[in-house]
Amino acid sequence: MQRATVADDAARTGSGPAVVVTVANLPTVALTSPAADDTVSGPAVPIRIHATADAGTHVASVSVLLDGAVLATASPASGAGDWVA
């Protein structure tokens, strides 16, 4: 659900009504390694990611997150790539 808000220079705020927005044909991404529940260690662990987008579009970027924090962001040329986090 989306909602627009506005603030003026006197710090007064207002908001519009909430609306539902549906985005069709979202790109997909999958973490292909390490596998779920794997334990990893060491200074650099290879993380394999595969990302795809619908025909007529391309994957612009892929971000790797750990506990909500971005570890790395890349712009793959082919839609798939390897990153070390």
C-alpha cells in the first residue's frame, strides 16, 4: 500500500489516502550458493546469484544483503554473476 505525504516550511505535514499499487512483471533473483542453512567462514565467501528480467527489460543491478545491510551491489551485464561478500 502506498501513501503520499507532504511537509511545509513550518513543519506541518499531511498525507493523502492510501492506495494499492500492483507492479507486474517484476524481475526475479535467487541465491544459488551457499545453500540454505549452510555455515560459511573465512575472509571471502563466494556468493552465487542468478537474476532474470522479462523480455524487453534487463537486470540493472543486484544487491547482496546480510541482516538488512547491503554488502555489495553490482550491475551484471548478463543478468547473472558471481560476487564475493
